Amino acid sequence: MQNPYKNRILLLTLVVILLLSGCADVRILEELGFIHSAGYEYAEGKGENDRNNLLVTFKVLKAEETGGKGNETLTTVANSGKEARTRLDRQTNNQLVSGQFRSALFADEYARKGVWDIVDTLVRDPTIGKRSRIVVIEGSPHEILQAEFSQHPDVGHYIDQMLDKEEKANKIPNCNLYIFSRDLFDLGIDPVVPLLKIGKKSLIINGIGIFRDDRYVSKINPIDVPYFYFMKKNFKGGDLNLTIQHDGAEEQEIILLSNLISKRKIKVQRGQGDQIKVNIELNVMGSLLEYIGKLDITVDGNVHILEEAVAREVEKSAQKVVELLQSNGADSLGIGMYVRNSMTAKEWKELDYKKQYPTIDVSVQAKVVIKNIGISKSGTRVGVQ
């Protein structure tokens, strides 16, 4: 009589053998090269209409046989991103894979001509996560990816950590493949991306790049980024450092608000014909961490004077950001989405919003509340009545 358990074991063994023999995609970790970052720019000495004018640089991570990690930088000149991938694959003894891809770095000169041709290929690649970032480099991505920083041996992870920190502090936008593609094809909004440049001993976050469609057109300087964020979304956290100089006054007041809580409302009013007026209402609350000026902020009423002064400065600076965006035809705040929601689908279809956007009357009103002024001389935290 046959043993049924013995037959089951033989059957299970046969199934395992068949499964293992059918696995054609067996990969050994040490034989793989993980593309972590990719840089795209025009090749030096090549015109934008020349064939093979695209300089592509890959930062590749490798697992060493000893258990450690290494990296290498691969560079080639090609006509497209996919062609470059094929050429770079022939430069290394590792099989290049994209499962750990984290960031696409575009030279500002290249980004001004449009980035969708590259972004499209990245979005279509199922092995690349849609959370992979898009960054504009002021200068050369190749120079950054091959640079060596004594405190940061892996430049790819260095970039990741910098961007993570700045995003959490509401100093740069979180722009990944999904968000960029969504804002590019959505009606009434344009993408924004972080700007990065190389310094003498470190990398530097240098503001926000604004796009009109898929073309990089201008930047918001770091000093103006908080005012952009006040208008862009509601958020908690971050700081506002500003200097106020009153008309006719020689001395300046230096103010630092921390632990910000910012809320904004965008209201659309429609007049005769195609006349559109947009009002952006800002409500900002924060703690006064630093004040250098003539006001004695422990005296009743002086904090409210300071709140009014900060509010007027916020309005003035935010209005400058709006003018910058409108002059470049970049609706980075998504005002068009509110305009679209204020009318019927037929009216929106008939409205040439792209043409009209630069002429829309956009005004900013701000209210600032200082919830406390820090520690007094007596050592107690002082609130505001």
C-alpha cells in the first residue's frame, strides 16, 4: 500500500522544482546597478536641433560583494533619454534597473525648452515610482552628480535628504512625477519645482522654479517663498523672517515669526463680459521669536501695531509674487481652478483663460496674529491679549 504522505512530499518537491526552473528573471543583487538619480542637459558644443545633443548622467548605486555599498557615475550623449539608457547600460558590468530611482535633475537651460519629452518616458516606465522628484538645476546636473562632498559621500542621498527637510519646513514644493503631470494637464494650474545649485562646499536650495505648461520660465527667490506658500495652500509650521523699513525711517525692524499657521481663501468676482477679479485673503498666526526695533512689545497695544506692520509687508510681498507669476503667464497658484469653478462649463470653454490670466485683477489682503512674544525678562512666556 502506497504511503499518501510520501506521495504528497514527492508532488510538492516536483512543484517547487518546476517553479524554480520556470523563473527566468532571477537577479543577483551584486550584479545590479540601481539608477538613483538622472541629470539631463544640452551637450556642450551642440545646438538644440543637433542629433545626439542630450547629455545624460546617471548616479548608480551598487551592492558590493563584501556587503557594503558603492556608487558610480555614468555619462553619455544621446538623442533621447531611452537611447541614453541603452548606451549607459553598455558602460557598466552591472545590469541597470530603475526600481530605486529618486530624482530627475534638469538643467535650467534645458528646462526652458520643455521637459515633458523626458518626464513622459519616466512616467511610462512601470518600474519608476511616481513619487520620484523633478528638480531644476541652476547650472549643470552632470557637475552636481559627479561632485564629491566630504560630509556627504553619496550625492544622490544628499539631494534626497535636503529636499525632504525643506519640504517638511514648507520652503519648497513637493514636486514628483505624479504632481508635475497632474498640474501640467489639469485646467487652471501650472507646475512648480524646487531649484538647486552647487556651492563651494555644499548644495544650495535656491528657490522655486515656475513653469508655463512644461517650460521653466522664471523663479521665486528664497526670500519670497513664504509669501508664495501663504497663497498656495493652508499649512502649519515654518518660519517667516522679514525686515520692515517704514517710509522716511532710517532704522529697520527685524522680525522672525515661527510655528506658523496659515490659512487662505480665494474668492472670484465676475464683472461685465470677461472681467474677472480675484481676491486672496490670508490669515497668518505665529509666535514672535525675534524682534529688533524701537517698539517695546511688552507694552499693551504695541504688539497689535507690529501685527499691522507685518500684515502690510505680507500683502506687499505677496502682491509682488502675483505680479511675477502673471508677467510670466504661469498660474502656479491655481487661480484658474477657482475661476473655472465660478462659471459654467460652456463659459469656461469659451474663455481663453491662458490669454486673459496675465490681465486678471488679483488683490491680496492679509491679517497677522502674534499669539505670543516668547519669554519675558521674568522667565515666563508672554501671551497677547
